[in-house]
Amino acid sequence: MPDSPPRTQYYLGHAYLRSGKNEEARAAFESFLETWQGDRQLILEVRKLLNSLSP
């Protein structure tokens, strides 16, 4: 949902990642990065995950 909290995208990305749905995980994590304004550690973690998803 467009009005869901940004952290929702973070957890959704992890759920997709565990399910082997890497493209969906990438999209969720990118959406998270676009909207998150909280803890910088989460941003760094998600960037590392996105780098690991790169071909």
C-alpha cells in the first residue's frame, strides 16, 4: 500500500529474500531507501543487501 510505513518495505524485502524472490526483494529494498529517514544502520544494511543482489 502506498501509505504504509517505510519499515514495511524493509521487512517485505527480507521476506522476499528468504523466499528466493530476488527481484521483488530488490524493489522493496529500493522503495525502503527512497522513503526511510530513520536509523542510518538500516540504510547501510539495505545497501549491502542490494549490492549482494547485483548480478
